[in-house]
Amino acid sequence: MWCVLYGKEGDEEKTETFVRNVLPKQSYSRCLHPVQHRMMRHGGQWREVSFRLLPGYVFIETDDPDTVYQT
């Protein structure tokens, strides 16, 4: 099951760190925010650019949603 947290746009990494520090390790398997990587040409050179797909959202995969919710 997936639980979703919404926080401030641009602070997804801070939210993930907070979740990892607060939740017990056995209560979730993954904590992430979706990012798309694209190759874009700028100034004659190809560069890899990252885009947040859902800004502000952090997803937590868990088999124990009650613990995640209560915490």
C-alpha cells in the first residue's frame, strides 16, 4: 500500500529525511518522490535535466499503514 504526504514544493528531500528519521524501519519499505530524467540540448551540448513529476508529494510504500498514519 502507498501512503502519500504533501509538503512544501522543493522540500521533498527534507520530507524524505524526516520520514526516515521518524518512522521505524520495519514499518515501510520505500520512501520516494518521483523524478523524470531527460536529456536536453542547451548551448550545443546535451545535458541531463531532472524534473519533479509531482512537486511537493512524497510516497511511502508500506504494509503497515496504521503505524505510518499514527506516527
